[in-house]
Amino acid sequence: MHKGEFKHLTTKKILITGGSGFIGSHLCEQLLSQGYEIICCDNFYTGQKQNIYHLLNNPKFELLRHDITFPLYLEVDEIYNLACPASPIHYQFDPVQTLKTCVHGSINMLGLAKRVKAKIFQASTSEVYGDPEIHPQPETYWGKVNPIGPRSCYDEGKRCAETLFFDYHRQHKLEIKVGRIFNTYGPRMHPNDGRVVSNFILQALQNKPLTVYGKGEQTRSFCYVDDLVKAIIKFMNTPSDITGPINLGNPAEISILELAETIITLTNSRSKIEFKPLPENDPTRRKPDISLAQKILNWQPTTSLEKGLMQTIEYFEDYLKKVAQKIN
Ligand code: NAD
Ligand code: UDP
Ligand code: UDP
């Protein structure tokens, strides 16, 4: 690499909204390690400060407490728009705020990108496919989404955000990158957001029953966070005509019951399985078709479920120790 290129790399300013959240904090870390200047914007709605404590002393890292539903004026080269509560418990707690974040928040970030001519990545979701009728889901599938159900604030909010991204692209020639993220897990998942991997690991580590909803026959495909973050960065660095949407996830499909059994084994837990009612509109199957990501990004996940789960189990073991120390 010659000097001119290096200078450009070290001075690039990157805005990461939702940067103190689970995925956002890993993205901040990864991009900092590549020498970029990071502005992490978060209103701490679901993000945890401890996710980014270790970055606060880095002179290239700047933390901004701000809600993206309000305008934001900054000078940046790239924007990763991750701000949005992501788990059903959190996004259903204040559905109107969830929609505002998806819609007003996206408009503000697109307005910012338009003004400063920054390229912008949108963290979309597999939920845009709703309860899909085809498996695995390719990007060309338009989805089956209930517009008025309890999950709609998130599903329809993210669909509207995709529409906004493509309209800003067509109308204002913005450089956009829309990634549809499938279930992701790893260290720094929120302990109380009710997602299946964190719930099962915390239950297993405490020898409490693992709460399987329905019969546990529904499937999901879990991607380890490091693999996902690599894909997001690769996507951002594709040529300008690559807009997506591109599915980002791990196609290895597993039933929720099998996941529960795997976690009990990996934690050497004495936990039993307890069956609970299935939540409304819970998708029965979800598995990404990642052929586009393989072709365009030359990427595919490399972390096995066992390895990723072990890293996550270690994180939650540590978390439980810290909680116990605070109590005693
Ligand atoms: P998270 O809840 O840990 O992170 C979201 C972050 O956004 C939090 O730090 C939160 O405080 C912040 N935030 C929320 N509303 C905001 C607002 N109005 N202004 C500023 N900050 C705000 O969730 P995550 O799992 O890290 O998800 C990150 C993104 O990826 C989300 O957009 C989510 O929809 C998307 N996604 C995640 C998954 C997954 O499995 N984790 C799957 C699909 C899509
Ligand atoms: N915006 C922002 N930061 C900027 C530029 C714009 O937050 O640097 C917001 C602005 O408040 C506006 C929104 O982004 O409401 C959309 O901007 P755009 O230029 O597309 O629309 P307009 O300002 O013409 O309504
Ligand atoms: N689930 C479960 N027990 C739990 C939490 C979740 O059986 O304690 C199920 C849930 O019903 C869904 C799957 O696990 O079928 C994944 O749930 P999660 O909330 O993690 O993600 P999403 O539904 O958004 O894919």
C-alpha cells in the first residue's frame, strides 16, 4: 500500500448508530482496529455502556448520546445505521418509538448521508420476510408480513426503511448498502432481551429449566457475531453499484429443541426442558439463502455453532460472576 492510500484509510470518519448495542459494539471494535475514526451514536435505549467502556480511552473513538429520530449534523465519510431495538421484548415495549427509529431515524441518517455524500449501510433484517412461504429465503422473495400484528412495528418499520434507502438511492443517487441480517448471537447479547440463545445459556448456567416455546420444532439459523461483522464491512467496501439487499447470516438451520439440547450438553447443565406457549406470529422456519453474499462478498460464515456457543457461554459465565459479586 502506498502512502496516499494509507492516509485516506487512517482519516476516514465512520458514524455507527446503535454502536453501543450488541452488533454495533463489535463493529466499532473491528473498524477501530482497522485504524478508522469512529463516532458511536446511541441513545442507550437497549445498548449497554459496558459494551463500549473498553473503547472510551481510544482517541479515535467518540461516543455521542443521541436519538436518531432527531436530526444530526456531522461530517463523516460512511454511516452504518444499526440503531433500533432488535429483540421482540424490546421492540414491542414501545412500538411507536420502534417505528419512529426505523422511519424518522432512517430519514435523518439518509438526509445526513445525502448532505455529506457519505455511503450508508442499513441493518435490515430477515423479519422483512415475515413468516415466509419459501425456504431458504432468497433476496428476491417479497415476504409474508402481517401489517397490524405485534411484530409489525419492527417488520414493517424495517421494510419502510428499505423503501426509503432505495428511494434515496434512485432519487438522490445515494450510495446505499442494505444488508438483511438473520439471527445473530455472541458475547454482549443483552442478558434480558428474551432472545433464545441468551435465554437458554443463562438458564442452563443456573440449572434452571430451558423455556422452549411451542414444541420447539420451529427452526432458526444462527450466525456468530464476528462472522456477521466481517460480512457487513466487506459489503460496505463493495463497488458503488452494489446496493443489496443481501442476506447476511448462517444457513445452518437448527430446531429450537435441538438448540436447547446442544446448550444443555455444552454447559454440562442439570437443566430440564420446559414447554411454554408459542408467541403470536412466531415464524416457523427461517434460513437464509446466502448465495448472493457468497458470490458478491466472497464471504461465508466460518464459526461452527459449537465454537460460537462456547464463546458466548464463557461471556455469560463471566457476566453471572459479576452479578454475584455485586450482590454479595
Ligand atoms: P441492540 O438492541 O443490542 O442494539 C441496538 C442499539 O441501537 C442499542 O444500542 C440501542 O440503544 C440503539 N438505539 C435504539 N434506538 C435508537 C435511537 N432512536 N437512536 C439511537 N440509538 C438507538 O441490537 P443488535 O442485536 O445489536 O441489533 C443491531 C441492528 O441489527 C438493529 O438494527 C437490528 O434490527 C439489526 N438486526 C439484528 C439481528 C440480531 O439477530 N441481533 C437480526 C437482524 C437485524
Ligand atoms: N438531516 C440530518 N442531518 C443532516 C442533513 C439532514 O439530520 O446533515 C435530516 C433533516 O432534518 C431532514 C432529514 O434529514 O429532516 C431528511 O433530509 P433531506 O435533505 O432528505 O430532506 P429535507 O431536508 O429536504 O426535508
Ligand atoms: N424461543 C424459545 N424460548 C425462549 C426464547 C425464544 O423457544 O426462551 C423461540 C422463539 O419462540 C423463536 C425462536 O426461539 O421461535 C427465536 O427467538 P428469538 O426471540 O431469539 O428470535 P426471533 O423470533 O426474532 O427469530
